[in-house]
Amino acid sequence: MNEKSGKVLRIVAIVLFGGTVAFTMLGAIGTGCIAWNANMYGKAFAVYVPYMPVYQILVFVKLIVATIGILATSALVRGEKWGYKGAMITLVIGLLSAAIQMYYGSTLKGKPFLADAPTNVRFFITLITLIVFLLLKLPGIWSKVGLDRSGYGGGGKVSAGGLTLFVGGLVSLSTPLWAGPTHMYEGYNLVYVVSVPLFIGGALMVVTGLGLLVVTGLRVRSEETARQESKL
């Protein structure tokens, strides 16, 4: 692996991790409906009422994990040494919390463990991201990826941050589509209860991410122009 492919893998890893963090945060928000309001949605959610304290704990765990994940994402973009360890902690705890929620959800709904949607989506995305981050430590890859090195390509930092925000924004904006089918109550999509923060936050992330990508593109073009002029 050369430096160029290492930089590409670095950006892919950070974007994948950022998307995973976004799913974790949205999972905390979505679980809040069951954790505190299961008794308000009639027979469809009555089975969750005795386990509301468990779901409340899961909400707090996911919020803490997502917060650490946001800080770790920023650290990874800047190349701070603790970023990788923070990411691994986020992924391991996030995966365990997803598995615990899937256990309760599948048991209470009488479904197979891996079919407990939409928590299973977060579980598989977190698992994939964890595997990727473990592979990054393989000899010959870690030194090229440069997740623990500050100043590792200014343009790469901006593009990684931009793509991460863009992907996180898309995840937020599309929540009613991928989470809606499992959050229907009497024909109403409960996801729309938190539609305002989802859409505002998602739109801001998409716009900011696109802005950073444009800045990166302009910087790269400027550098290429300067190199061409220096050859003349």
C-alpha cells in the first residue's frame, strides 16, 4: 500500500465511523420513544412497559457512546493519537448496547435475534466498522493510513470532515425511510415526532459537508495550477 491509497483508506474509515456514530445518536433518540412513552401508545407497545427502565439505561449509554464518538471523529480527522482508541471504545460499547437491545426487542416481539429492526441495522453497521478499524492495525496498513499523525494532509482532513458531515446528514434526513416501518402507530410514523431536529440538523450537516468538499476541491485545483505554472 502506498501513501495515496493510505489517504483514501483513511478518509473511508473516518466517514464510515462518522456514519456509525450518527446511527448511534439517532438510535438513542429513537429508543427514547419506548424508554419514556411506551405506556402512551396502546397495546402495540404495552409489552415494552415493564422494561422501560432498561431502555432508559440504553438511551443514556448510546448518548454517552455517541458523544465519545463525535469527539473521536474530530480527533481522527485531526490525527490525534487518542482518536483510534476512542473510536474502538465507541464501537465496542456501541456494538454491545445494540446486541442487548436486540435481545430484548427480539424476545419481546417474538422475532429472531438478527431480525430486530431497526436496531439490527445499527448492529451490522457498527460490526462492519469495527472490523475495518481492526484491519487498519495490520502491518503495512497502519503506517500508511496515518490516523495517529497530526498534519497528515490538510486537504485530506477537510475532505474527511466534509464527507463525514455529509454522510451523517444524509443518515439523519433519511431516518423516516429506514426507521419508519418499525415505528408506525395507528398509521402514523412516530419518527416524525422528532422530525424538526432531524431535518434541521441533517440539512446543516449536508450543507456544511458540501461546503468543506467544495473548499477541498478549490484547494486541490489551486495547488495543481500552481504546480503547472512552476513548470513553465
